[in-house]
Amino acid sequence: MEIGPIWRSMLRNKGGFILIAVQIAVTMTIMVNAVAIIQERSVDMARPSGLDEANTFALASVSFVDGIDKKRLIDEDLDLIRNTAGVVSATSSNSFPLRRGGWSEGVSLEPGEGVSDSSTALYFSDEHTMETFALELIEGNNFTPNQVSWVVRESNDWPPVAIVTEALAKDLFPDEAGTYLGKTFYVGDDNPVNIIGVVERLQAPWPSWSGLERSMLVPQRRDDDFVRYIIRTEPGFRDQLMPQIEELLATSNPDRIIQSVRTMDDVRKMAYLGEAAMIKLLSFVVALLTVITGLGIVGLASFNVSRRTRQIGIRRALGATRVSIVRHFMVENFLVSTIGVAMGGILAVALNMLLVEKFALEPMAWYVIPSAMVSLWLVGQAAVAGPARRASNVTPAIATRSI
């Protein structure tokens, strides 16, 4: 079938075709950028935290009696937890990845007030934190018990050593080609810290922070009325041990409250609740626009069939087959869809460039636009298939009855 006659026929009645082409272009523009945002958010949500999340949970102990020996209580709690069957390791810390709350400090290569070359999340740790967090040590050593110190809550003292993530080490020493061990940096204004270990990954507590991979383990324990415990279990024991350990701690010292018992799965879900909602909303918008575009194509094709019934009957009387009638409408829709997706591709790229510039989004992947074009072509062909089949069922006798 020649495309030329079909194209000229479309130009004589171009109003409806222009509207459908514009609708396809708008749909594609929104679809492409929505899919790009969905992909970016999905990648963010899937980033590993560094922890053995499937087997880790956390809880908090809040004492409400004055004068209690907090150091002794924390040590007793940890001994009780670690000696429970099924527990791999346990530690107390101020925070953990994805919790959305924690400590951070500016770090620099030179001492001085207001000097900051980077920033990092802080995790107060002991010699058990590495195993509890399931961290992979790239180089160096874990803390020894002698390096872990106790400080009061209000203290600003910093231990002389730390374990840092590879991302923080690279950020502080971008030109270093060898080892980071033994390198010194400063926390706060003038607290020197020596790197004794580097771990591959440990995310900060704030999932939307630009420095998400920059974290530091500090060999320091703090006595406080509020203590957060992180527990890692053997595979398959987590859900069983959560209520058991909660009850053990509550029974061992009734002068406190055990709260915030959560798995890392729950923590991750809450951390990315906004992103998950955005993905659902954008997916619904894309699906709705696709359906509306499909219905628009069905409506236009149905209108053209009813308007051109006599013309179709004449063609059938002159020998046109049902297949040729169907092909006519399919080619007609393909031409409209091609114009629409071409305009949509240009608009989608322009909108994506604007989003990248204004909202610091990642540029869309190269395959998103071709995939969207193919999808809308298929939607258009599927939408016009029904009206095209109805048109092919017009009998040659219609031509004579319509005169």
C-alpha cells in the first residue's frame, strides 16, 4: 500500500490527527521523564547499606531511674544479648544506616576553626561493631578493647584513631594512590585522628544525603539513659529472637522501657517511604496517560470509520480486501504515532535537561526514549486494531445504500 495517498487523505482532515499526535507527544514527554525518575529512585532504594540487613534488628533501652550505673547496665545488656543462642554479635551505638537520625562532623586535613574539607557520619563503636554491622575491612585492623574508651554524654573528647569508609578516605585524600592507613585528619576544629582501618561500605543514617557513603567508626562508648542496641543474628533467627531479647532485657531490669524494636527491613522501608510513594504515583500517571492516549486513538479511528463508511464500501466494491482496509487504518495510525513520538522525543530531552539542571537529577538512560517510542507505537497499533477490523467488515453493498 502506498503511503502517499494515505498521507494526502490525512492532510484533508488533519484536525483530529493533529490532536492525537500532540496527545502522543505530551504522553511520551511525561512518560520518559517519569520512567527516568522511577529508575533513579529505584536505584537509590536498592543501594546496599553495608549491613547484613536480612539478619539485623535494633532496639532502644530507656532508663527512668536516677543514679543507676549506666556503664554496668550497658555491659550486662550486651553480655546477655551476645550469649543468647542464635546471636552472631551485638553492639551499642548512637545510630545505624538508614535510621534518618545521627551524628555528623566536619573533617579537614588541617586544624583550625571553621576549616572543613569534608563531612562524615559518626558511629560510636566498640570492638564488636565491625562484626555486628558485617563490614568488610579493605585494609587495616579492627579496634582493640584497649582502644575503646568511655566518655560522658557532654564530652567533646575524641579518640586518636578511627575506621573510615573508602568513600570518606578518597574524599579526604583524592590524590593518594597507595594506602590510607596512618593518614591523619582532624575532626571538629583541632582533634587529630589517625586512620587504622578502611571498610568498603557503611552508609550514613540519612539516605538522601549527598555524602551517603562517607562514614567513620569512632572507638568510643557513651553512658546515657538512652541506649541503642544493634543485634545481628544467624540466618533465619532474627524474627524469633526479636521478642525473646526484648523480654530478656525488660526482665533483667524493670526500671526502663524497651522500645523501637525494628528490623532493618522495616528501617529501609521507612527510610524510602517517600521514594516508594513517588514511584507508585508516577507509575499510575504513566499508566493513566497511556490508557487515555489509547482511548483517544480508538475514538479517532472509530470516528473515521463511521465518517468514511461509504468510502470504505466503495473501495470494497472495487475489489479492496479486508486486509487492505485494516492495513490502511494501521498505516494511518503509524504515521500519526511517528509524528507524535518524534515531537515527544524532542520535548522529553528538553524537559530532562531542565530537570537535570534545576533539580540535580541524573540524565536519563539512552534506551528510555527508544523504548518509549516502541511502546507508544505498539499502544497505537493495538488501539486502532479494533476500529480497523470493524472497518474491514463493511460490505460493498453499503456503497449503494449510502447513495
